[in-house]
Amino acid sequence: MHITEQSFQTMLVDEVKPGILRVTLNRPDRYNAMTNTMFREMEQLAWAVDAEDDCRVVILTGAGKAFCSGYDLADAEDLPNLGALGMLDQQERAARALAALRSMRVPLIAAVNGAAAGGGFSLALAADIRIGSPTAKFNAAFVKIGLSAGDLGVSWLLTRLIGPANASEICFTGRMVGADEAARLGLVNRIDDDAVAGALEIAEQIVGNSPGGVQLSKRALQANLETGSYAAAIELENRGQALLTRSSDMPEALAAFKEKRAPVFRGE
């Protein structure tokens, strides 16, 4: 993939297996804390992934002991001096980055290998699937520094993922949620000794399926989280199925079934 040839200051990118891209946040000395450079590079990464037809799944993890510790507090000291519009611009810069990752056309799996705090929690929530290591832990620490847990999508995503009561407790207290509790609540899909290896196992299963089918499944699942009615959801699903029957993958799947062989999907 051409994206592996690009150079990033805040992350490492490699194709760990055909079609599977591993992105490693690479500021271990700062527990992979977010900076404006990282936000910009996240957007660039998302654009590059969408331009890669060979990319089928992205695994996101962190270097060292943490997944991501949120916005770098070394930069946060200047936030009160920005003014209302300056702070809004800063928020929108960060929000664009996470929204770009979440809206990539291929599945995003977060391999949470340690702390996912504050904005790092938001980043983990932006993934389609989360695999945690035994050292994974999560918190919405915003209230502890005088900010709202309504930050970078937490108020929308967390409530839908674990329910309003659990989300309220976690957000109002700012407490840490350990790996076992995260699995019990459904905050992570599962816990693996090696989160990246667990994510890779799921990614390989995804790669074995029709690229178009997976991409339109992601589109339908995300879009219908925001749809207000069953009828509207069905309408979106109908259009996706009609579109996919025009691709080469569905006839190939039917032929492979009849011939008792594995299908060869081309995503065309």
C-alpha cells in the first residue's frame, strides 16, 4: 500500500498482513498524548486510507504503555488564553481528526493496550470495534480539569454503547474503568493478552469477506445510529443491497458456493 511510504511525525504505519494496516500512535514518552500535529496527521491518514483500494481494515494502537492519554497537557496551559472563538477552532480541529478516522470507509479496530484517557477515550470510542489488553483502562477525565465530558463525541458514542446510566456515572465521576469492567459493560468487545493480536484475528476474518459488503455494512450501521425511524433505516439498507448486487463480488460468492470453493473477492 502506498500509505506505508508516507512519513508521519506522531504515528507509525505498516501493513501487518495483506489488506490490514496497523497504525501506532508514537509518542510513548508522552503516553501518546494528542497534539495539533497528531490531529492533522490523523486527517491525512484517513484521507490516504480512503484512497487505498487494497486497504481493508485499520488497527489503531499505541506505542509503549498507553493507548492515548488525551490532549497533551503541556499544550493545554494555553487553552484558557485562546478566547471563545479560538477555543472553538481548537475543538473543531480535534473533532475533525476523530470524525475523519471514524468515517473511514473500512473498519477501524482499536487495540487498546493501556490507558485511554480523556481525548484518548474519545479516540477509542470512535473505532468500530475495541479490543483491550488486561492493562487497558478508560476514563472521561474532563470533569477533573474543569471541562465537560461532552467532548469529541463521548456524550453521543458512550451513551449508545453502554447506556445512559452507566455513561452518566463514568462521566460525572471521572473514575477509571478497568479492563474487566470495560468488558462487562460492553465498552470493549473482549480482552486479549495481546490486544493487537486479538485485533488482527478479527481483521483477518473481515478481510475474508466482500470488501464492498463490509464497507456498506459499516455505512449502514453508522448512518442508522442517527436515523430516527425503522422505515428510514430499511430504506438505506435497501439501497445498499441493490447497489451491491451490481458488483462482481456477489455473483462470485454464489458461484463459489455452487462450486464448493472459497470465493475470490475483488471489491469491484
